[in-house]
Amino acid sequence: MKLETKRLILRTPKISDWKDIVEGIGNLKVSKNVSSVPYPYKKKDALDWINKQIKESKKKKKKGYSFVIELKSEKKIIGGSGLHKLNLENGTAETGSWIAEPYWRKGFATEAKIAINNFAFDKLKLIRLESRSFIDNKASNQMSKKLGLKLEGTLRQSEKCKATRKVHDANIWGILKEGWKKKHKIK
């Protein structure tokens, strides 16, 4: 699976991506905002994740789609994003993403999420997407708002971060297909 934007290629990870992944998400400033990522993040962690995603990408009935975010100009993996908890019967999924620190505040996560959300609504025919972010992750919360997701509530003490072992309150953001298409002027 591959999606392309002006500056990015979003694709299934390859074994050779492991160094860029470890470099990016192995930074505690990044991993502290992702509940499922351990710290320190090592080569074995990256290879285990990559192999799992390659295996999942070959299944007919997928539980989700995970993409690495490759910056075209550098041919470098600068992040990851995807659709998780995919439920085609209900037409729902959860989105998530991370970006390596040197690439923060350049719009890469937003660009990737737009491509993935378009794929979810247009190709997979989903009707609802949800995103969770720790309440103290200002960048993620701002991105959800900017993309047109609505804050639907806060789950108190609901997410434990593997990297820090800290328990967080998490904001739940959601958007319906009609809202996405209206916000992004898609037919």
C-alpha cells in the first residue's frame, strides 16, 4: 500500500527502514507522546514492528494500515501514521501518527493525516474516524482541531505510556465522513 502527497510517500515499512525509525521514535521527546512505544526503542523493537506490519499488509482482512512517512526530498523515514482498530462492518477506525523531532512544525503530520483520512473515507468507505491524544500533547490536539475533528471528550487516566510509564488523560477526537468532506471540500 502506498499513498503519495506533494512532499511525502506513505507506504508499508521495509526492513531497511529500521535505522530511521529507531532514530525518530527512539527520541524520548517523541515516544513520550505515543502510548504503545517503549523507551529506549531499539533495533529489535523496530524490526519486530516492521515484520508485524509487513505480515498485516498481506492479509485480506486487515485490522489496520500502518505507514511509514518518507520525505521525498531526503528519501528518509521521518515518521509513521496509520489506521488502527479498523472495523469495516461499522465503518470506523482510529488514527495515530508520530514525527521525528527535527521535522516538527513543518506540516508533515497534517499532510500525512489528510492523505490517510482521504484513503479511509474514499477507498475504505469508512463513516467515522477517531484520534486519541494525551491532553498535554498540544501539537497533536491542535492538529486534530485544525483537521476538523471535534473534541468528543476526555478519558481520565486511560492511557499508560510505555516509554515513561506515566498514566495520562486522553482526549478523544472524532470526525464523520460528511464533516471531513465539507471541511476539506471533497466531492
